[in-house]
Amino acid sequence: MEQRLAGQKALVTGASSGIGRATAIMLAQAGCDVALNYFSLHESADAAAAEIRALGRRALQFPIDISDPPAVERMVQEIVREFGHIDILVNSAVYSDRELFWQADLTGFRRTIDVSMMGAYYVLRETARHMIERNQGGNVVIISSPHSKFAIPSCMAYNMAKAANDQMARTAAVELLPYRIRVNIIHPGWTDTPGERKFFSEEVLARSAKDLPLGRMCRPEEIARGVLFLVDPDSSYITGSTLAIDGGSQLPWWSKRGSGEF
């Protein structure tokens, strides 16, 4: 892969699996040193870090809970000490429980908000403070979701968190304009990640994937390519935008059913 980001330093949250892991590795392939944040799947994080180091890039590992503000502050400070600066933040960490809202266990409901909404804010806040102080610009990509727009049942806390992520990112994009820090959003489609196995069996995933517009789930690497596009120097006029990488899932593709066209 062309070293479009040679010498840059990146922080990726949720980097032990799925979209975060694929993004961390692809950023390293593009020339970045990468700090990996994660809370679980430690062996997978170790393997990702080893893969990054095998590319000749540096990898730092931070197994911390991003819903803990002091821990986030310490993490960013340590990354700056080790790398010297942070050029790119990719906020990918999430937590989600699924229950009808009036039946929901409030512990899981609050955990979803604490990680997926407030955790994303804490990391953005600390990283932006560093970027502002450094005064060399920067890039932020928030991995959000179509859940921010669609009222998907049994997912109220996650829907709320992702709607907040979108407004957080757009507000940050406005406030960070004077500092040349670009902030953009990605809406992934249904992506084949370990997290989906929390809710669905392999049989259900395989069957449901065939009903998607393109007949398959998204691959994490396809989202990672979107991240690379947004942080690329040639994308320097893009900020406050939302990139949907969803295989047409937000189109009215279902209206074609029974028409004989599909």
C-alpha cells in the first residue's frame, strides 16, 4: 500500500476487533504508527499490534475503558509522550445491549450510553485538546451508524448514542475549523464483526446477509478504506461530512421486491 500517511501518528479506539482492528492495520500499511485502545479480546489486540510492528511501524497498546475520563486523559498523555503527537483519531469503540426499552436492564442501558456516547466524547475531547495545542491540524473519524437515523427496535440506548455521535461530530467539525482539524463520520452497513455474534447465530447471520441489497454483509476492511479516504491529504476539503458505506442499505431497495426486477 502506498505510504500516503508516512510519519503520522494515529489513535484507534475499539482496535482489538472488527472495524477498529482493520482500520488500525490499514493505517499502519499507509505509514502510520498506531496506538490501539481496547477493553476486551486482548489476544486479538496483541496479534494486531504484532502485525503493525511487522510492517515496521510502532504500536502502542492501551487496554482501558474509555468511559473512564481520567484513564482517557492518561492514555492520550502517554501516546503524546511516546509518539510526540497525534495526527489521526478514529473513534470506533462501542458497547451495546439489546432489549425493549421498557424492559431494559438499566445497567446495560447506561453502559451502552457511557461507552458508545460519553466514551467517544471523552476521547475526542482529550485528543482535540492536544491537536489544538500542537497547532498542526488533524483528522478525526467517528464510526457512527445508521442507528443514528433509524428507530431500530430493541436498540434504544444504541440508537440514542449514535444519534449523539453524529451531532457531536458535526458540532466538533464547526468548532475545530479554526484549527484545521477535520471531523467526519462513517455510517457502516451491517458489518461482519465479532460483536454481531453477541446477538445473532452464524446461521442467522448467513441467512440474513443474503437478504441485504448486495447479498452479503460488509467486511471491516471496506470501512477501513473509507477511513483512509477521509484522512488522506487529498481529502483536505472534506469536513463535517457523513460517508455511508452500507451496500445500499439506506436506499428503498425493499420496494423492488415482487417487481420482477430482482
